Amino acid sequence: YPVLKEKDGEFVAQFKFTVLLLPGGTKKITGLPVDDKMVVSTLSVQDEEMKKVLAKSANPKKNKKKKGEAKDGDEAKEEAKDEEK
């Protein structure tokens, strides 16, 4: 990575991470979490739509079904079996 330099007494920071763009969604695979409340900048994003995109997680959680829950197709099969009895 290139070394960034600034005036004496000034600080420069870069936050990088790697994502996989998959059919099921985006998956963050490297990088550290960043608390954006600790970062102060003289610049900001003005576009509201872009702010919404940036606010989304780069590694969203998927809703997993619990082990005891049946899938829709399985439920129909089980109901048919119960009706036969």
C-alpha cells in the first residue's frame, strides 16, 4: 500500500476491506470494524440515496429458520399425511 503523508501535526487514515459480491448478497470477508462516530471529517455525503447505501451493512445477517420449523413444502406434505390417517 502506498504511504500517505500530510503536513506535520495532521493525520491521514484509510479504512479498507474486501467484499464478495454474490447472488445472495454482499459478504464482507476482511477488514476491521470502524466506529464512524469517532471519525471527524470536514467533508460529508450530500446525496440522501447514497447515505442510505452507505448506512447498510457490508455483511448482512441472514434470517435462518429454527431447527424445529418446517418449510412450506414440508408442511403441506405433513398435513397430507395427517389427513390420510
